[in-house]
Amino acid sequence: MRTLNLSEILRVIFLISCVAMPIAMPAQSTFTVLANFYGNDGANPYAGLIQATDGNFYGTTGYGGANNHGIVFKITPGGKLTTLHSFDFNDGYGPNAPLVEARSGNFYGTTLGGGANGKGTFFKITPTGKLTTIYNFENSGDSSLGLVQGTDGNFYGTTLYGGTSSACGTGSCGTVFEISPEGKLTTLHSFRGADGSYPHAGLVQGTDGNFYGTTLYGGASSACGTSGCGTVFKITPAGQLTTLHSFDFIDGSEPNAPLVETGTGNFYGTTLGGGANGNCTPYTGCGTVFEMTPAGKLTTFYSFESTGLYDDNVLSYYAVAGLVQATDGNFYGTSYDGGSSSECFPDGCGTVFKISPEGKLTTLHSFGSADGSYPLDGLVQGTDGNFYGTTWAGGVYGTVFSISEGLRPFVKTNPTSGKVGTRVTILGNDLAGATSVTFNGTTARFKASNTYITTTVPTGATTGTVEVVTRKKTLKSNVPFRVPKCVVGYSE
């Protein structure tokens, strides 16, 4: 493995660093700018949003705030934005990763820099904004760009650099790590180039209990030069890693975003480059959307393309972010380039798109600078059925937006799987006064508030839909709740 050249380094650096206004759209789509960042209240949100049990959305910005080191914020579905914490370098700077809400109701996240060693931090923050630094990373590039809380209660993530291998030069090839809520960090795997290098995306825990992720470079293919085209991997909680797929440029290159597991058990994802269309400059290959089985069989079912700048026929490309599968079965995502706007020279301001499991892509919105530009993370579907996201630039210093496709409200469970007796939080809207909760038809005892229900997996429950009956309607879960024998519940 060789050290990255200057253009590749600059690209990675870009990836790392980088009042309601409804806009009518064709058919039933409605795009709304919920908030503009103005600097003092945050700037340049790299990460996307999460919806918490209080029904609000929480996120971070990489810059801005009282000290220009980034913030943690809360925003209501209606667009009321509150700055919860401004980083001051001593407690971190550059919180560019999405937050994770734990069972306690607190949020956990990471910063790229700052802290006691100046190398980034792992922190906890309450919904009211009280922040505690739990761990100070020790080496440059050690902090994660996204955590996932495993069924054992610990957090798992990747680092772009670091590790014990020298195959990628002085920066090393990156790692997979585990960290407890108390801050005990364990390196589970150091990438060696041949099995992947520079994992930019976070992990997802599959229903089999293993974690799945991607690396930007590395792997077995030489089609992208000695750096490799990137990989998809599986790793057990104990740290045994298996390379499931090495990209070869034709099926994509530089997988940059987390995977999403669907009800079929297969995973879907995007690549930043490669694919069948090579007319996206300055990099060859416009990127792909792919499906992969847990065994590693990969199918490319869409290649992004550009058919001419600033034309209504310009399609989305450079899909930095991952996908979300919505309640209609389609996938929704963003691209940081492309679209029909001429306001972001030379490649467009980015898009929001929908793609069917069969590979039919529809551009839902082309950003135009005033309403946001360069969305660097994906979407989250709120329990009201709408989608929510952020743009890194545009507006003033970035935006928070929503887009409605007319999808119905639903409920979502946290976690999405568990054995009998596992504590489960059901998130939704207008849940107070609910009369029934069932797990695939099996009745559960519960307590309900307006935005969430607490319950446990009842005896006799099997894998299937969670259903909540309220005084006004019946709400179903967006994904089946799985009751595997091997999944162990936890409490924080």
C-alpha cells in the first residue's frame, strides 16, 4: 500500500471538514428550510440529524457557536432551533459525527480535535446541554466519524487513521474500536491495506449481532491503483474481521457512507466514485448504489451520471452520504454535487433523491444555494413520515431542512431487535392515551407519553411488526422487530 497522494489527501480532508421557507415541488413533494445557521448559533453542519424520544431532532455543527469550535443543537419539527452546547477546544472542537441517543436519554458523540490531547474527544451530553468529556483520543485521526451503540451497551466506531499497520504510511490505515459508556477503549482491528484502509463511515450492527462497515480505499482490486478501490467488511464484537467485498471501480469505488440493513437481511449503500458513468469531473466515475448480501454478494443497481451541467436532466452524483429506507420501501438520500442549479459552480449544489429497490432514481429537490448546498450526510425519516437533513453550506452558514413525500406517520423502536424481556422504547407522535401495543400480534404491557412508549418484549413475541393503537389511529413500525434467540438485551 502506498501513502495517499496530494489530491487524494485533499479529497479526504474535504470529506472530514467538510425560519421556515416552503418551496413548492412537483407532485406531492414539499421542501422546507427549517433553519439557517448564522455563525453564533452554529455553522457548517457536516453530520445529519437523529430524532430523539422527545420527538425533537438533535445534531451538531463543525464550526460556529460561542467559540467557533462547533455546537450541539436541538431543533423541533417546526424549526425552533436551540444551541445546547458550544465547544471551547478544552472539551473538543469539530463535532462532525452524528449523535447517538442511549437508553438513558443522554446523547453520545465525538469531536475531531481538541480535548486534553488536542486529538478529539468522546463525550456525553444531556438533553438540557450538560456535557461531560468521557475520553480524550491520543492520536491524530483516532476520533470516530460515527458511533453505533451495540446490543451490549458499548459503542463501536471506526477511525480514519491510526492502528498498528505501516502499510499505509505514517498515518496508518485506520481501526475499528469499542468504547464503553465509561470511556474504556479497546482497539478491535487495525486495517492493513489488503483488508481495507481509511474507514470513513460508521458501523451498523446487523440482526446477526455482527457489525458491518466500509473503507474508502484498500482491498484486493488494483483497478484504482495501489491504494485500492475500497471494501465492505464484517467484524464480530470480539474483533474478528472478514472482508466481504473489494470494489473494482466498475461496481463502484470509495464507499464513504454507512450501510443500511433492510428487512430482507441485505445491506444497501453508496460509493463516492466508480460505476458505469465516467463523466463526473474532476474525478472519474460518478458513484453507485449497491445491494450486498451478508455473505458478500454485491449487486450494483444504479450508477450515478451527469448529462450536462445546469440542465433539468442532470442527475444526482457524488453521493457522499448513505441511504435510508422509508416506509414506502424506497430508499432516500442526498448528493453533495449535481442537480439543476447553476448557483454552485461548476457542478451544482447537490440534491435529494429517491431510488426504488429496482434502481429507478427520481431527483426530488435540487439545492440552489439560498435553500442550502452540499449536503454531506443523509436523511432521517421522522415519525411524522417526513424526511429531515442538513446542508454543509448555503442559506447563511448551512441549513436544516425537511422534505415531505406525503408518507404516513409511523412508530419506530429502539432497539429494533431483542429477546423476551428486553426493554424497548417506541418513538412516535400523539401517543398519549394509547390503548394497545402488540409485537407481531402479541400484547405487551406499556406506559405511554405523547412522544414515546416504554415497554418490554412480551412472552410469546415473534419477529414482525410492532403496532400501536391510539384513540385516533393505528400506527405500525417502520421495520419489523426481530426476536432472535441470540440477541441479549442490555441496560445502560
